[in-house]
Amino acid sequence: MGTIRRPACVRISWALWLGNGLLWFAFGVSNLVDGTRAAGGVMALGALTVFGALSLRRGFQGPRYVLTLLGIVGLVSIFGLTDTPANVDSGAWLVVVIFCLLSGSSVAATILMWLPEASLYVRRTRQGYQENRTNDR
């Protein structure tokens, strides 16, 4: 069996999720430096997102569900139903802009990873993995 070509929707979704995860991790590190209580949680969210993105790129099914939950949180965040910075003074506007970009890109990445081409890629990757495991026995 030959190699399975990764569709553009998976490549773009992977890049968006990877960027989101790295930014969340960077926010966690900055919160850790500032002494914020939520630093560990934000860093864990970033690490989970990066791990999910890398697994998505390899064609695994499970990370799509976890990343979808993160995408739903991003969608809810866009509409202001979660905790966002309320006062937009003295530099906090930059945090709001970055937060909106992260939320929007997570929604876009979620949509992209569930397109039919992405589902076909995951299905073919899983079938190839199962065939290789059967042949190794």
C-alpha cells in the first residue's frame, strides 16, 4: 500500500490547531511568570491542543473529538459567553484581539477537520494502520 496524501483541509486545520496550542502554551507561561492561578490550566490546554494537532496530522480519529470540544469552547467564546477581559484599557485590547483570533481560528480548524476529505483521510489512514498491524503478525 502506498502513502496516503494528506488533504489541504487537514494540513490547514493542523497548522491552525498547532498555532493555537503554541499560543495557549505561551499565554500559560506568561501567566506563570505573572503568578496567575490559572497558568497550569492554560499551559495544559496548550499542550493538549499541540498533542491533538500532531495526532490529527498523523490521521488519528480520537483527537478530532477532543479538538472539536475545544472548537466548541472557541465558538462559545466568540459570543462572549465565557470569561473574556472586560476592561479594554491600557493594552488589554491586544489580549481581546488575540483571544478573538484564537477563537475564530479554532472554529475554522474544527470545520476543516470534519470536511469529507478529512474524514476520508482519517478512514484510509486507519485502514492502512490496521492492515500493517495484521501483516506484522
